[in-house]
Amino acid sequence: MRAVLVDPQRSTIAVETVQDPVPGPGQLLVRVRAAGLNRADLAVRAGGYRVGTGRSVAAPSRPLRAGAELAGEVVAVGPGVADFAVGDAVMAQGSGYAELATVEALLAMPKPSALSWEEAGALPVGLLTMHDALVTNGRWRPGETVLVNAVTSGVGVLCAQLALHLGAPLVLGTSTSPTKWEALRGAAGLDDERFVPVTPHDVAAQARVRTDDRGIDVIIDNVGAAAIATSLEAAAILGRIVQVGRLGGKHGTLDLDELARKRVSLIGVTFRTRTTEERLTVKRAAWGDLADAVAAGVLRPPVHATFPLEQAEAAQEALARNEHVGKLVLTP
Ligand SMILES: NC(=O)c1ccc[n+]([C@@H]2O[C@H](COP(=O)([O-])OP(=O)(O)OC[C@H]3O[C@@H](n4cnc5c(N)ncnc54)[C@H](OP(=O)(O)O)[C@@H]3O)[C@@H](O)[C@H]2O)c1
């Protein structure tokens, strides 16, 4: 089969012909129809993406399969698989820049017919990340307000959709590019008066004005260092800031007096150090809460552009240019 291999030592990717993967115990072999791109794909390629569950985590040093999510048809199942059969349409986290991929059956989700292959292949990372961030770690409760930093990102759009779907009375979302706001409004579920796009400069003031000075209850931060001061300024007393991404840097300055005064929780999340059991817990929680909303097309990533597998490099360059709103997708 053809697959994209990443060489983190040389920061390159290449489409190569490799052996077809064989599903192991508990695994599905999936013919990939679509695979979402993620910012982490660029970090893996750059060699800066440390993985592992032990005390010492390490950047991968040898060529590895690219990608983090996919949708496709099951073409074979490994020993012990009970929940899926050959012919099923599924979506899951996994190395999707390839014609075939193995995924853990327990971590797979059935692809709803309401979603196109491209939408389904671009959904798993955002859906699982943002349910875990907003509901599990952010402890969002009915009536609470939400701020999403970098709301035009693939995960950011999903988070705004999710917060509105759950019933948040106000969802602020930052973007450095007001020209992207109109495109956002065309995305599923975001054409809602509770959703307010703001610039990073204006977010703290808007958070005060729109909450009668109370501040925001749950802040989902995909930006990091460049946004930590405004996130804390925007936060309500007993607010939660969930640190998801560091597009704006990983070393920031935090006013610890403000953190203490507001009794704000700052919580870090990542999949990189999660065991399969922990990932299963995340999937079960998200799918248990959201399967119906996904089936109804309420949670649906906007697909900005698609690329054939051979153009994986061009697709990653487009991702790095930051001109997209939502997701870029490969169609092997
Ligand atoms: N913790 C986890 O489990 C987890 C899981 C998935 C993703 N992530 C992280 O979440 C982040 C978003 O990932 P993604 O794949 O959704 O990204 P993406 O689709 O590539 O979105 C990037 C967007 O973020 C904004 N941005 C880029 N550079 C920025 C900067 N320096 N400062 C402020 N905003 C910037 C831009 O929006 P504007 O042009 O509108 O400003 C850009 O369009 C990444 O850091 C990723 O690693 C974490």
C-alpha cells in the first residue's frame, strides 16, 4: 500500500510503498477514505513531539506513519474483535495518511451516515479532545460560559459547536483573523447569537462586558503563552483554564496572585501520555454523551480543503500557512 512516512530526524515526509499492515488482537484493518490533518502532525515532522507514558518521554527517532485520525471501511478484523465487522464504516484516532491503517477496535466509533467521509475523517481528534477538555477536565456545568482560544482551529471549531450544543449561554472564540469570522458563521451550529468571535486584544474586555463583570467559567486554551495573561484576566472566580495547545508558545508569564485570588484551576491535557485504557475512558465518555449529536450532524467539522495522498506535503504546507478555518483532509 501507499503510506506517508515521517522522518523526524530530517523533518521530511514522503509517500512510499510499504507492506500492508496486519490487524493484531483487538484491532481493525481500515481502508482509509479520509484523514484529517492536525497541528501535531507538523510537530511530529519537526521532531519536537515527545511521546510516552513513563517518566522519560522521547521524540520518535525513526521514520513512522503519519497522521492522527481517519475514517474508512473495515476490511479485516484481528482476533477478539466483537464490536465491528468487515464492511462497517468507522472513524478513529490512528495513522491515517495511508491507504490502509490499523486501529484499536475499542477506540473506534461507527461513522454516522449524516457525515461525509471527509467530515468523519476529520472528527475524532477534535471530538475526543474537546469533550475531554470541556466536560471532563473543564468540569463545564449547565449555565456556565465558555471561551475558546484559537476558535478557527480544527479543535477550536469543534469546541465551540460542543459548548453551544450543551447549552452554554455564551461562547466567546478568539481569532487573530477577523476575516475568518464569516467563514466560521457558515459552520454547523455556529450561526447562533450565543457565539461571539473576538480578537485576542479584545477578549478580556468582552468577557467582562458580556458577563456583567463575572468573567468566563471555562476557558479552552489552544494558544498557550500568548494567551495565558488574557485567559486569566477573562476568567471568573473558580474558573477553569484547560491548556490544550501551544500555538502561541509554551513559555509564558502567569500572575500567580491573580490565579490565587480567583481560585482558578489551570489544567493541562494531552493524548501523548495517555495509555490505551485512558484513551478508552475518553472515548466512552465522549461517545456516550455525543453519539446522537454526531449522528444528527450537529457536531460536524467544517472541511476547508481536501488533498490526495500524493499531496500530503502541500497539505501540511497549507496547514502551516494558517489560512484555513476548520480542517484540511487527505483522501488516500
Ligand atoms: N492536548 C491535546 O490533546 C490536543 C489535541 C489536539 C490538538 N491539540 C493542539 O491544539 C492546537 C490546535 O490544533 P489544530 O490541529 O486544531 O490547529 P489548526 O487547525 O492548525 O489551527 C490553527 C489556528 O490557530 C491559530 N493560530 C496559529 N498560530 C497561532 C499563534 N501563534 N497564536 C495564536 N493563534 C494561532 C490560527 O487561527 P487564527 O488565524 O484564526 O488566529 C490558526 O488558524 C495545537 O496546538 C494542537 O497541538 C492538542
